[in-house]
Amino acid sequence: MTLWRSHGLALVRAAVVTGLIAAVLADDVRAQCCGGGCGGGVRGRRQSVGGVFIDATGMLLNTQSDDRAQLREQRRKALERTPGEMNEPTELRKISLRRLEEAIVEQMQSGKPLSIEMRHLAGLQNIRYVLVYPEENDIVLAGFAEGFQVDPLGAIVGSTTGRPVLMLDDLIVALRTARRAAQGGITCSIDPTPEGLQRLRDYVARISRAEDVSMEQIEKSLGAQQIRVGGVPASSHFARVLVAADYRMKQIGMGHEKAPIPGLPSYLTMVTAGARGMQNMTPRWWMVPSYKPLVTDEDGLAWELRGGTVKTLTEETLFTADGAKSQTGKTSPAAQRWADLMTAKFDDLAAKDSVFGSLRNCMDLAVVAALISHEGLAARAGLAMSVLMDPTQLPAIELEIPKVVPTRANAVPKGSNYVISASGGVEIHPGKIIQKTEPATTSLSPVRRQAETGLAKKSWWWN
């Protein structure tokens, strides 16, 4: 929301309102380090996840440093059991979905928790190829992988790249929601409530001097902001990553946190003084996946994902008196410059802040799941995936649903108006991405044959 008021004030204050949340990167400790399959539907009253916990009302709050240290230590001990050969970096580590499912069933029937290799898909950091083998009743996923370690917030990341590894839990959520996501997409947004917007309008209307602006009153007036997630279960780790990435982008853009890389200043430093003519509008940024057209062979049994990264878009949002929002089709030069910088710097940012790498991983998995669903690849392979697709046999991690975040306000001198902003989001439309395909200019047969040789080893993963 942006409220423009001209009182002939000599000083301009931009009051930047955001929700308070740390990065959310990882799954629940109890689901990872105790028993119960992939997650066992575990739900806790005070789950510490990537630097935050959720209280009984659904409010996201900061955890203490000792909680984070405990999470890191638990995961560090679990990593000590990782097979040595899995630590070798490789451009193409392969995972057999059929044999992964068989290994999961064997593990569960023995009463043991899933291994950390299973939960983190043998250290895959991306998916470059989807390979179908009807004669083996199998689908193989292949991409870069290496050994992994624990980052400061407890996320499992590559030992040399620092990029988060893919999670089995996010894969099964993507597979189970693929049809729904193809129709309506996967979305996340954090927005103020209509009641909060009205209180804020009333407060701003009473201000006559810049020095009377109170950040505490702005925070109190706007109140808690609502979190909305669509396309995936709001209780899933997948959803938690979307919420975290959405807010972390807002934190950086609005100057609450300095970007961990050079060349990405806050949006506030780009706002010019004296702007006029924009009533009740605010720049909204949202992140979307960006891929080149998918490549496939003549038989449609080998697929390559190319150029997967994340693009930031922007548009001015209009908040009406009843709190409804609509897009205007317009954008400010400063907001567009910041969006372009966020896009250009995303890969560097993802290497330093693993929540953005986790977001890219979820986008990869959403595209792969949509491809398998839309092209009927499981049916072509004769692969039922009965366990991977069944939440009663393999429950996904179930976290407390994030519902609201408290508001924080920040102020900098910027002209003669009050600018109050609280808008952002993530949008993933995998159905649109997989519609753009082109034939391979060079044969994918060598990749498919090379991966096929590993199927004879009877392992669910191989280099």
C-alpha cells in the first residue's frame, strides 16, 4: 500500500512495512532424525525450522541461536553415516524412481527411518534429465550431485557449491499435486488485512508533520499480515520454502536485511524523491521460474531441462478501501530496476542464501512432476509409483501452517510523501513451462544409454 500525502514537509519519509520472518530452509528435526518414514505426518507444537518456529496461532517467530545450533548438530551427526562414494562430485548422478520406491518400502518394513541419502535424494542439486525406460519399468532423474554438509541455519547443502540438495519430501509433494498445479499453479503471497489497511489509513490521515511519524504506530496499525499458499498443502515443507523465499526477498528489497552479495542494494536506495500521481499503490515483486524450452528426443523418452533460474517480476498494486488488491499493469522505474537486479543476481544470491536455492529446487521438482504427469511418462514406463504417490503409505512432512507474520516498519528520508509497502509473492506455473519444447539438436541417446548401464547395478542411485 502506498499513501501519498503532501503537507509541504521539508523531509520525506518512506515507511517500509514488512513481516518479520527468518529464512525457512529445512524440514522438521523430528521428521528427519527420528522414525516414521519420510516425515510420518509429524506435527509439533514448537517446530524449529530454518531459524523460525510457529506458535499455536500460526505466527512465525524467530528461534533462539541455541535451537539452531541443536538442529545443526543433529544433522551433522546424521551426515557422518553418508556413504563415501556419495561424496564424489559428479555432473550426472542418476536416481531410479522404481528402485528408490523399493528401497523406501524395504526400509519402512524393517521398522527403520529413511536414510539421510533417501531423504535428500543422494545429494542431487538439480535435475537436468528425465529418462524413461519402458523395458525396465523405470524413470531415471539425473543431475549434478556431490557430498553434502549443514549450513548455519541447518539446511543440507552441497559441500563445495553451498547449494541446497533436493528433498524427497518436496518431490512427493510435487508429484502428488502435479495435476492441480498444472491447472492453477503454485502460489504464495503475504498481504495486509483489510482491517489493517483501514487502521493504517486512519493513522496516516492524522499525521501533519514528518517528525510525528512513528514506526511503532505503523506496525501496530497494520498489524499481522496474512500468508496465503495455493497449489500445494500449506503444511508442507514445499510451501514453507515459498513463504521463506517470498519474505526474504522482501527483507532485502525493503532494507531490513543487507543482501549477502555485492551489487544488490535495497529498493529504498533507488526511490527518487518527489514522485506524484500514484494513489494507494505499491510495487509488488514476485518470483517465477525461468527455463529455456525443454528438449526431447523423437520418442519422447528423454527430456532435458535447460537454463533453470528464477526471474523477478514487478507491477504496481492498487489496494482499494475494502482491502482488495488488483494489478495496474504499470511499474515504476525504480521497482523495475530492482527487479532486474534481483534477476541478474539470483544465482549468486542462491549460492549465499540457501532459501533461494531451495526455491529453485522446488521449481525444478514442480516442472519435472508436471512433465511426468502431462506426458504420461509413468504410464509409458509401466511405473505405478504407488508408494511415492500415496500419502497413507508415505506421509509427507507435516509442519504447522504459517498463517500470519507480524509487521515491521522502517523509515528513510525520501522526499515529501509516505510510502508504505507490503506486497510480494512466488508464482510457479509448471504447465506453461512444459508446453514449450523443441527437438534435440544433438542426440540424447548417449545420455540415455550411459544412464541405462547403471540400472544393472541394482542400486537406486549411481554416478
